[in-house]
Amino acid sequence: MPRVARQIADSGFYHVTCRGNGRQLLFEDDEDRRHYVALLENKARSHEVAVLAWCLMDNHVHLLLDDQKNEVSHMMHGLTTAYAQYFNSKTGHVGAVFQGRFTGVPIRDDRQLLQAVRYIHENPAKANIAAVDRYRWSSYQEYLTGGGIVSSELILDMVGGPKGFRELFQDERYAYYYVRASRRVADDEALSAARCAH
């Protein structure tokens, strides 16, 4: 089956998701997570792609990227290849680490951009792993304290600084976000999509 061409975002912003092959773990320990974040920083910088948000879950990754030079495919190929080589070498795993190529959802407008920021950071809470502000492997704290790999200026300007960033997670206008990664839509996802439209 031929690949479907990746949709290009007029805004240059993409919500990118990478999943472990067959739902396998991508990160076995914090060393793996640190290595992935270091690779992400390196590949984003070398391809002039800004990281606006990130969250590492056990078997998948969410990224929000600002790609004004149409480099996201090259960046993600370099990132997933380098991490897969590291992971296979460290663990003795053989074969694909990631499930196919990444999913890149184009961001259409400011509202969707802020919805994506909130959705990405809320992943650990929705999975009952940790509260948003307690999860170590996301860019949430970078928005509040600075530092790290995230380019926070745009989002902080949009929400009015760190206080507004915290308030974003209480604002019902940004509570619903729908990411469609396949042609089939489950009933609960259809309901979420309908809510996003309002």
C-alpha cells in the first residue's frame, strides 16, 4: 500500500506522535529518557526546528514542533533512527523500535495550538501516572521555571506568562483536543471531536 503524503501545516506547527512497535516500551529507565531528550534537542537544533512541548510516556512520545523550514520529516527520521540504534544496542532488542513513521498532525490555528500544548502535558494525568505538575518527563516545568529544551516564548506570550500557562490547564476552552491518526474513529473519539468543534 503506498504511503499517504504528509499534510503540510500552513502555520508550520505540528503535533507529532511516535509509538513503540507493537506497543513495546520505548524507555526502560531514566537513562533512556535522558538520552532521548538529548537526541531531541540535538536533532531539533541541527534542523532548525523549535520544540514547543514534549512528553515521554512509556511506549509513546508526544512533541509539538515549530517547523518553519519544512524539516520535520528529516528531523524525525534522524531522531528515531539514532534512538533506535541506541535502544537496540543497549537492550539487545532486534528489529524495529518504532511503529512505522511518526504521525504529524498540522496545527491550524491558535486555539488548536493551545489545545495541543495542554493535551500533550496532560497525558500522564490521563493515564493515572502522575499529576501534570508532578510528571518529570515533560516540558511542563520548563514553562514555569525556564531552562530545558523547550522554546517557551511563543506560548507564554499567548497565555500571559507562567501564571497564564498554569491557568490554561483549568480553562474549559482548551479542555478538548482530538488527534485523528487513522481512518477509523471510535465512538469516544467521535464524541471528543464533536466537542472540539464547539
